[in-house]
Amino acid sequence: MLGADAKERIYAPVADDLERVIANIAGVAEADGPGPPPEIEARLAQVLATPGKRIRPAITLLTSKLWGRIPDERTIKMATAVELLHIASLIHDDTVDSADTRRGHATASNLWGGNIAVLLGDFVFATSATFVCDTNSVRLIRRFAQTIAELSRGELNEILESSTQKTDRERYLQRIYDKTASLFSTSAESGAVLGEGDEESVANVRQYGYNLGMAYQVLDDLLDYESNPEQLGKPTANDLSNGVLTLPAILAYESGDAADEIAAFLNANDAERPRLLTVAYDAICSSDALERSRGIANDYIDAALQNLESVADSESRDALIQLTGYIRDRQF
């Protein structure tokens, strides 16, 4: 995990602005005027109070400063929007996955049931959109709407492809772009647009977000095979147990190192699944798939660093470079 000291160093150039974002998020459950009734406020406050890494809003704030501008209220609103969108997507993902915990805390669906969790997620989704509208940028509003569609597409494809052997590398990479890298990309692009970078620079910064997000998700999927439940915040082999093939499983399947074991697990009846899950998991871990997955993540990290080469040196650029290092080392 990205430790407090590391976060403080990386987020230092935008620390005060990030506090304003966090205050905005907390304020969603305390709206003036009609607002949500108390019984909804309490639930919103609980799901919004769970501490996260704040990587996405930090990226928006940092990229907005790459050309010397001080983040204004529109930038704060955009950073708030991307974090709220992330939170909403997690609420929905946990509900779909029937997850009991997230970062060591009970999920909304675990606490109040799937119906309430979905509607809470919808509320946060809609609220995130109102913050984007406050930027008065049609370009960012359009990109934000596209990101919501991509997040939904990624989750749908994961469900439709689960427990099948048709998932290949190309489908997987599209899926993790939709589920993760799309919002990283939008976070970076929106900051660059509001920071008034030229179009070439905005494109490079957007690509930085894409590459960083792809690396982040590959490494997150790798943790499913290399961490214990306490470190991960959820059971290990969680994706595989749900029939979701991530990059390590796909590489082990394609190479033949664990193809028979994975196929046997996916086609097993309920009685046999626990035993065959262990067999498939061990076969994947015994192959070179974990090392190859890490190499692919490192390639994305290297590409993200190259994307920043055309940006002038600054405290914010240094922080973005440091962030890639911590993600490479999986200290997030």
C-alpha cells in the first residue's frame, strides 16, 4: 500500500487542494437545502468516509499545474468528480461481485443489501456528474460521460466472459482499460485541459494516465496471486474463484502451463470447485505467468514515463514521476 509518508511526498504540491476535494466529497452527504433525508445521509457518509488512495484526484490536480497554473475552483470540482465516479464504481462493483469487504470495511451491499447499494452508487454517480458540469467545459462533460460508459462496459464484459475460456489477452486489455485505465486517462486529461496545456501536451498527459492505469490494474491483478488476504483486503484468488481470468491466468492458459487445470476448474460442478480452484491457482503460480505479467506492467510504466518527457520540469512533474515508481513497486 502507498504509505502515509510516500503519499505526503507525492501529493505535497497539491496537498491543500486535495483537502478541498476531500471536503467536497464529505459534503455530498451533508447537502444544504432539500438534500438527502437523514437515513440516506448516514449511509452516504459511511460509504464516502472510507479512506482511499486519492490517486485519481491527485493526478487531476498535479497535471493541472504542469504549465504553471494554480488549480482553480473548476479544477477542484473536476478532481472531486473523478473521485466520486471512482467511489460509485466501487460500490457497484462490490455489489455485483457480492464482496463483503473493501479495504477492511464492510461494503454497502453487505451492510444494507444489494438494492440499497446500487441506488447509493447511482446517487454518487449522478452527483459526480454535477461537479463536472460546474467546470463549464463541454469537452470534459463529454469525456466524463464516455468514461461512465466505459466503466459500465468493462464490468459487463467481465460478467459475460466469466467462467469461460474465451477471454484472451486482447479482451483482457480492453476490459482493464474500460474498468480502470479509462478513469486514470480522464483524470490526467481533465487536469491538462484545465491547466491550459497545448493539444500535443494534453495528448501526452492523457496517454500517461492510460499507461499508468493499465499498469495499475495489471499489478492489482497480480496481487491476487502474490498477497495474503490481510494485505489485499479481500480473499486471494478472488477473481479466479469467480471465474474471472486476469492476465496471469490468461498467460498460463495460453502457454499451456495451466490450461488443463484452469479448464477443469471453470467446468467443474459446485462440489469440485474448491479443490480444483486450489489446483488451478497452484498451477498458475508455478508457471512463469506472474513474472511475465510483471514485465507487461513494467512496459506500461516505462511508457508512462516517456509520456512525461516532453513536459517541462516542475514539482508536479516530479510528483507524477514518483507516482509511477510507487505503482511499479506496488506500494499503493
